[in-house]
Amino acid sequence: MTTDVRPRTRVPLRNAVTHTAVITKRNVLRFIRIPQLLLFSTVQPVMFLLLFNFVFGGAITTGTPAGSDQYINWLMPGILVQSAAFGATATALGLTEDLGAGVIDRFRSLPIARSAVLAGRTLADLVRNTFVFSLMLVVGYLMGWRFEQGFWKMAVGFGVALLFGYSFSWVMAAIGLAVKTPEAAQAAGFLPIFPLVFASSIFVPTSSMPDWLQTFAEFQPITVVANTVRSLMIPEEALGFLGLDQGTLILQSLAWIAAIIAVFAPLSVRQYKRAVG
Amino acid sequence: MNAVETHNIVKTFGDIRALDGVSIQFEEGIVYGLLGPNGAGKTTLIRVLTTLLKPDSGSASVVGVDLIADPVGVRRKVGLAGQFAAVDEYQTGRENVEMVGRLYNLSKAEARSRADDVLERIRLADDADRQVKTYSGGMRRKLDLAASMVGRPEVLFLDEPTTGIDPASRIDLWDLIAEMVEGGTTLLLTTQYLEEADRLADRIGVIDHGKLIAEGTSDELKATLGGDVVEIHVHDDDRALAVECLTRIAGEEPTAQGASLSIPAPDGSRTLTAVVRELDSAAIEPRDIALRKPTLNDVFLTLTGHKAENKDRPVSAASRRRGRN
């Protein structure tokens, strides 16, 4: 038996960056070449925006000060965060499809960083989310939503929502690699999403919820992120209503985003190493 | 240096011992054919050797690089074309090959020129700029092969390269593989077809139930088998008499398989003629008579006394899904 005395070969960081870029490009090409994928991932958030605004909007009073109480002002930042969370399920779907098609096997047999395939997937989903968000911006604007604190703060709000979506993609990557089939990924992916999205401040202020639920709703990441995005878009006189100031909210959001990535990225990479495609 | 060297590799899935102590070794520059039915452990062995699966026990190295100690080092040396063409439907053929080239750390220009070169060699150049979703099954296999070659691996693993494709494409692929081999590529290929192993491999290992049950050159294996066989089908009434005739010629009882009887045909068509004469003088009119090449079944009958069992033993849910496609 030949004994190998050479040190374990590692993938240099510079190469890992190229690998990630190559795989991101491959995934983005898929969105461009399968127009249905992009169409349906765009239609859904726009539909939610229209439905919630026109069906429930008239009946919901958020309690924000007069003059800033149009429901679209409350809803728009929330729907952005919801879309980011829903959109993350595409990460789980994409990975399970690649597993099933043997593409993951091919990648795993290549001398590339184990994280490159997952980073390429999540980054491509970030690109897609950015596209979806810019369309929602147009639709929201047509529905009467305005950048009350100016363009740049609105842009920061978009950025926070996108980053949150990116962190959630890692959660979905771990789920997708655990369940392995697209059907199961679809079902399992929405399991954590529904309670997080609905028991949050996305659609209504948490103050109307029963105490026990309110406690959960106020501390969970989606409320924090939705309120952060909101604090960057609603009229300044309504800011006090959110309870925390903008800076604190942004810090809390970034902390959640960092924590989610710190837990789920290594977990996903571990699952990926084990995934028997 | 040995291209591949394994010692007592064991891999189990639940109660199933997919690999039950496999030791093989072969040198660089040859084609090693791993022959066996479905579920024999061929794919599992390839997955172990390409670092996709960790063995439960045993050791292995590929061109001197230890599989367990340095998996990334192994991946630098190997190329894999799996049982299911792992190509991207929505990229063009060229984009697929270039992408894999880039993942082997080639520069854009280098990946481009090697992709051109490989696609030319594999005779896909004319279709290189079409999306793969328009490709036939045979074209996908070829493209998969092209992708596995673009990194110029030292050892190439082909898992059942021609299973499930039409006969014309199969011959086409055989030619391509033969050409690659002339270029000095070391190859491990698995197959369920004796003919394929015979045609392409310098050395053949026969695997069954996760164990290597025979190994040798194609000629050595054929010597064990006695090469071609004469197979006859007769009416049930004539069967006993036919067995006598065949025994006289072969000097041993014929092998019965269902309604057919067969004997080794060391002298090829002369044995066939002898059988025809003998049957004729016994006034037996066979329903069918043929001189044919030994099949995987004959190999298994000779080596193990049982027929090759095709067992579906999928590695995972994902490969089951692929199998349906």
C-alpha cells in the first residue's frame, strides 16, 4: 500500500471564489432561460401585495398616527420580507433538483470547495430576489406607496430585506439537503416559514395578538427585520410606533442575519458532504 | 504506479453489504472493466473511488493519493461520468463543458479552447451551441463524457457508459472510448455487457454481491468459459434425445436454461455443423439453433453456478428518481 505522506490538499480561497462565481452564473442562467421560473416567483409576491392591500387593507387599522395610516405603507415593507422568506424555498428546490439530476454528484467529484456549490446556489437566489424586489417596487409605487424617508433609506431597507432572504436561503439549503426530493423540500420548506411569517408584524402590528403569541412575535427575526425595513420607509412621525429606534432595529436585524448564517451555513455544508445524491 | 489500489473495501447500506471486501489494483494506462449485474456493487465502488462515498472500512488510493486522507487531492486526479448524464438542460453543450473546465481551475480562454477540442473529439461540435434539453439520450452521454474529460484527469471513471442508449449510439460511444484509450487515458468502466468489457477492457473484474469473483484478461475469462456456445431449442418430445446428442459432441451434459440447451463451442462454426449433423441423424428438427457469444449470464453460470441476478439496489432515493427518468 502506498502511503501518502503529502499534506491534505486544500482548495485555495482564490479558486473557491472563482468556483462560486461559475456556479452562481450557471444558476442565474437557469432563471433567464426558464422564464416560467422567474414569472411565477414574481407573480406570487405581487399577488400578495394586491390581495392584502385591497382585500384586507380596508378592514385593518394599524393604529399608526393619522396621515401615515395608509395600509400600503405598513404592508409594503412587510411583503418584502415575506417575499424574501418565501423566495428562499427556491434554494431548497433548486438543490434537490440538482441532487436528483446527478449534478451535485458531478460537482462533488470535482476538486472544488464544498461550500462553492451552496454559495453559488444562495447567491443566485439573491440575484433573483433582487429582480423580484425591483418589480415589487414598481407595483408598490403604482399602488400609492412612497419612499417617505427618501430613496437612500428605502434602498437600505431593501438591502436589509435581501440580506435576510439570503440568510434564510441557508436555512432552506439545510432543509433541502436533509429531505433530498423537490416534493418534500417544497412541503418542509414552508413549515418553519408559515408561523414565522404570520405570527409577525408583516401584516398587522403585534399589539393586537394574545400575550403569549405577542411575546413570540416580537422577538422572532421576521418581526425584527420587517420593522427595520419599515422604519426606513414609513413617515418619520410614525417611527415612535415601532417601539425601537432605527439604529437599534438595524443592529438587531444584522445580528439575526449573522446568527442565522453562522448556524445554517456550516450545517448545510455538513449535510452537503454527507448527501448521497 | 498503480492507477487504482483498493484493499478490502467494505460499504454497507443498512443490512446490505454493497461492497463486501473488494480488493482490486491496476496500473496506469490500461482499461479496467468491472463486469456485473445491477446491484452487484459496481456503482458503489465507483462512488467510493471518486470520493462521493466514504467506505466503512478498508483503504484505497488513486494514483498514489490516499482516498481517505486526501479527498481533494484525489478529485484533482479523477474524472467521473456517472450512470445518469449529469448535464445541465438549460445550458448549451459548450457551456456545460466550459463550466466544468472552469471548476478544474482553467482560465476562461483555456476552458474555452479545451471545450472546443473535447467537443470536436466527441463529435458534438456541430450541436455545441444548442441547449442540452434538445439533445438525445446518446448525445447527453457523450456530453457527460466530454465534461469528464475536460480536466484531463489521470484516471477516468465511467459508470455504465452505454446503459439505456440505443445500439447505434452504443457503437458510437465504444469508438469514442477506444479513441480515448489510444491517447493513453487510464480508465475504469463498469458494465453489464460482456461484449462491452471484451471490446474495451484490457483486464476484467467480475463482481457479484459486493465481491470480486473473478479477474483476468478477456482471453483468460473466455478460456474459462470456452468462448462461444451453441444453443438449441427443441420440442419437449425431442429433449431427452437432444441431450444425448449434445453430450456426445461436448463430452459433458449441456447447460439447460429454460427451454434452451447449450454446449461450449470451442471450434466455433465447426461445432455448430457437428450439432446440426448429429441432430439430423437423430431425426430431430430443432425449432431454433444458433452459435452465439457468451453473455454475462454464461459467465455467472460458469463462475457461480447461478444466473446473474439483476437486483435493484438503489443507493438512495435520489438515484431511484433518476432511474425513472
